[in-house]
Amino acid sequence: MMLTPARYIVLHKRKAFSSSLSKYKTYSAMSDYAKERKVAIQAVLTASTVCQSVFQHLVANETLTKNDKSPVTVADFSAQAIINTYLQKEFEKDPIVGEEDSKDLQGDAGKALREKVVFLTNGVLGDNEKLTEKQILDAIDRGNYGGGSKGRHWALDPIDGTKGFLRGGQYAVCLALIVDGVVQVGVIGCPNLPVDHKHPEGNRGSLFVAVRGQGAFQRSFTDETEKPIHFSDIQSTEEATFCESVEAAHSSHGDAVEIAKELGITGEPVRMDSQAKYCSIARGDADIYLRLPTSKAYVEKIWDHASGNVLVTEAGGRVTDIDGKPLDFSVGRTLEKNKGVIASKSDIHDKVLKAVQKVLFKP
Ligand SMILES: Nc1ncnc2c1ncn2[C@@H]1O[C@H](COP(=O)(O)O)[C@@H](OP(=O)(O)O)[C@H]1O
Ligand SMILES: [Mg+2]
Ligand SMILES: [Mg+2]
Ligand SMILES: [Mg+2]
């Protein structure tokens, strides 16, 4: 089905952008990242709405293949434009490490896609807040910061698990605040994740939020009530369920089978795209997230892990790489000091790590 202006205006008619943010002004004196938390939730929810609508109306020519052969859609660009616009409005000085840039939207070649992105982005902004084409492209490119160990910056993955998004599976809108190289705030919107995994046919659209030292929480997209989440209370690794990428190119499924054997795990792995995996273990649907390198060359990106990292930590878990080192978010746009990711409940982590190393480092 084609993307028509009328359809999107109806779908995205929302309160004026400015008025939806003005109430946060009163939080400016608050500490403990209260304002950051609120703005990030609002930005992620708005961007998630765009993704949901795009999925319903996506047509083939709204997807591009990037140089690294990964897909990107109009929704990825619009979600990044929307979130970066929110961030600029409320935290003008904060730089942003965002996955996307406007290169593929420039010039004649990018015209058709660009017009859709402009249309979609303006669809969620209030009447007095509409942005010009240039403002939208500039907003996307505000995500070009190099990252590092000093000061504040945001890490944004406008759609994590774009392949999951395209196949109607799991995907996540992920936004995190990193301060002096440490993730302090993480928000993850999972439009297709059931609010209660025991009722997969029930309400979908789960939002996760964590601030370092303040616990981990979940709410639905439609109800602001937050409930604390934590890891399941399994007593041994034999009882554990692990989750991994759907894409075998992103995490070695073969190595995971051997690791599961080492840990006495007999259940099938849960495969899902995106940081929804971090969310699933943090609320106890599964217990271990393995991301096992498939090549020596691939370097993980900070936006693929920042939000999930603080969420899992605050829910009672631990995240390391396959060497047992914490993920180092202070070295730029990538996790170049780390290899692979293992996330699990803190008290089984050493055991999981040992099994991973036994399988991956065998002579
Ligand atoms: N060879 C590889 N190894 C690990 N991760 C990879 C990879 N190639 C791409 N990715 C990353 O894997 C992410 C999806 O992870 P998952 O498999 O857990 O859904 C992609 O995010 P995007 O979808 O945001 O591009 C991309 O950044
Ligand atoms: Mg991508
Ligand atoms: Mg990603
Ligand atoms: Mg992405």
C-alpha cells in the first residue's frame, strides 16, 4: 500500500510538539536524570509510533541496502530525525551518536525517500513545529558525534533489528545517555513485544527504562504506570533459557549449542532480533543473552548495546564480553575494546562465562 499524506496525518495527529515537551521545563532543577528519563521516554514512544505506522504501509522502494549490506528504511530515518529533534530541543548542547546519516537521502537519487521521510517526520510534529527538508536532514546528521570518554552524549539506534522490523518480528527503538563513558539512562521501545510474554496474543508494545542506581522498569505504550522488573529466580543454569539473534551472521548459533550443552541447558533457544533480547532477560522471560562473534573483523556498535546494558545491570544482571570484560562505552562509536556479549543474571554469570570460554577458546 502506498504511503499517502492523508493516511499519515490521520495516524500521527498528536498534541503539539512544543506543548508535549513544555511540561518538562519544570524539571530543569531536578537531578538524578529525571528530565532525561522523561524526555527519552517521550521521544522513544513518538518514534515507535512512526515505526508501527510505516510497517503497516511499507512498500519495497522504502528500503535501502547500506554499504555493509544491512537494510535501512524510511522508518529508521524518520525515527532518528524525531528523536534528535526532541533531544536538541531539550538538551541543546548534548551531542548524539546515532546510527543513521542523511547520505542516502541527498540529491536526485535520494529524492523519493527523502520526501517520505520529511512527510513522516512532520506527521508527528504539531502544526507550529513543522520542519523544513533541510532541518530534517540536519536533525538526522546531528547523530554524527564520535563519542568518547568525556562529558555527556546520547547513543541512538532509531530501529535496532531492522531485519526484524521488516519481517514483522521484534525490533526496538533504543536511546541511552552516556556520561563520562558510562551509560546512565537507557530507554527501549519494543512495539511488537507482548506486555506479558505469558500472553503472546495480548497487548503489544512494551517500553523499558532504567537509570543507573534507580532500578529497571517496564510499562506498556498506552499506560504510563511503570512496574519494576528483575531477572527470573532460577537456581541453576540447567533451568536457564538463552536467547540469541535470529541472524546467524550476528551471533554464532553453532557455538551457542555447544555452550548450552556445557551448561546443561536442554530447552530450545529463543531467537529474536534487537535489544528486545536484553529486555526479555531483564524481565525474566529468558535468562541468558549470548552474542558470539562470527568473525574477527566485526566490531559491535555502542547504539546496539548501550540501553540494554544499563537495563540488565539495574534488573540484577551482569554484562561482559567473551573475555569477561565489561563493555567499554568510552572509546567512540564502537565497542572496539570488546568482543561479543554475554548478559545474564549476576550470580550465574561466572559459570556462563566459563562455559563460553571453554567452547570458544578451545585449543
Ligand atoms: N556481523 C555482525 N555481527 C554482529 N552484529 C551485527 C553484524 N552485522 C550487523 N550487526 C548488528 O546487529 C544488529 C541487530 O542485532 P540483532 O541480530 O541482535 O537483531 C544490527 O543493528 P540494526 O538492525 O540497528 O542495523 C547491526 O548493527
Ligand atoms: Mg542498521
Ligand atoms: Mg542496531
Ligand atoms: Mg538500527
